[in-house]
Amino acid sequence: MAATEHPGYAENKAAHLRRLKRIEGQVRGLARMVEEDKYCIDVLTQVSATTRALQSASLALLDEHLRHCVSDAISDGGDEAEEKIAEANDAIARLVRS
């Protein structure tokens, strides 16, 4: 990304930060549950909810990357388009494996 460019999520940065702070709170809540010796299934239920929240945040960021960064690179053409597509494919592969 060049110095004058903005990340694809720039327009929704505040919403992404709110979402991530909420997830951060969920993780702190998980630690508190373990510290307080909560029932295993209750902790696992919250781990699952936190995992889903992270996956949702990831998909939202990926969507914005595709709509902005990749789309712009394709419009501009050249080697950068191929690089952005390869980056997106790698990111999708990491998300699928996680």
C-alpha cells in the first residue's frame, strides 16, 4: 500500500474498532470465567461465540479488501492486480484453515 493510499476498511474503521473492542471484551470475559472456575461447557460456549465473532470480523475485512484494494488494483491493471489477487487467495486460504 502506497503512503497516500488508505486501507479498504478506512470508511468503516470506527465500526471495525468497535467490533474488535467487543471481541476483546469477550476474551477478557473468557479469562475471568477460567479464573472463577466456571463450568467447562459454559467456557467452551463462550469460546465458540468469540470464535464466530472473530470469523465475522475477518469476513467483513476481507469483503472490504476485495471491494476496494483488489478492485482498484484490477481497474489499474498490471502486476499489482495479480499480486492483490494472490494476496486475497492466500488470506482466504488462511481463513478457511482456521
